Amino acid sequence: MGSWETDRLYIIDPQSLQVRDEIQAPGRPYGMAAVGGELRAVVAHGDEDDRYLYRVRNGAFDLASKTPCPDLTGSFMTARGSTIYLGQMHYQRILEMSSDYAIQREIALPTRCAGFAFGPDGRFYMISADAEFENLSFGTLDVTQDRPQFESIRALPDEARYLLHDGSTWWTSLRDSNEIATF
């Protein structure tokens, strides 16, 4: 879990929700994804909120791995194998990238996005939002298409941000409440 207030990543025990360890980030942490045996993270820097990609190895950010996000923007992130998916809300798209951050293709989103992840069935799931970032909905999106359509499954609270599936449970954060929620 990343914290904007402390600029840290927290390793959380999924059963007790107790913090097991923490890692100081070099800025405000946004998206994270496991790629191979390491964690990749989007981190914001400075007053302009420019976004960079980092590798997290052996309990620390690898500062030498700092790589600018395309257009210095990016937030949500997930991975499937060595393919990384980076969300760019401003451009209403997801970039599909190789593990060295080379862009393979762009996926145009039909709505704003408040998080995404692959589910246990291998499908891509997303939290969809309207232009005001309200009326959030959890559903699926076929990322094999260049202009996929969102298929809603259920409504979520308007403060839901990020999405993660741990093999049995969906997780999100309720940003305004500073809470983690499961469904």
C-alpha cells in the first residue's frame, strides 16, 4: 500500500491488516505492480507532479532505475507476466508496455478510470468513473481491443481508488475515509 501523506510503501499482512514493513519512497507513490520478482512503482515528483517509474528491490527503491513516464503522467498500474499496463487518466488511456517501458500500444478508454487489475479468470477489470469522478462502477474491459467497451458489474462508492485481486478477494482503497475495503 502506498501513502501520499508519508511518501512510503507499506507491506500489509492481508489477514490482520497490520503493517509488516515500510519503504521510504522518493516522492508520492501512485500505482504499483509486481513484474517478475520485483515491484514497479509510479512516483510523483515536485510541484508539477511529474510521474516516474521505479523498480523496488530488496526492500528499497532503486533510484538509478528512475524512468520518466510517457508525457510525465501515469497513475494506476498492473502487470500480466512481463507486460505492464499504465493508466493515464488525463489522456483517458492505458499504455501497454514491455518490462523495459517500451510502449507496445495504446488502449483508448471509454470512461475515466479509478483503478484496474487482472482477475482470477484472467480478464481485465476496471473501476469506471464519469467526467466528475462520480458514479463509479466495477466491471470488465477487453484490453485485447484498441477501443474496448466497459461492461459494468456493480456500483462502487465514489471514493474507491485502485484495484487489486489477491487470488481470492478484490481490494480497493476508500480514499476520503483512509480505509482499505474488500469485496
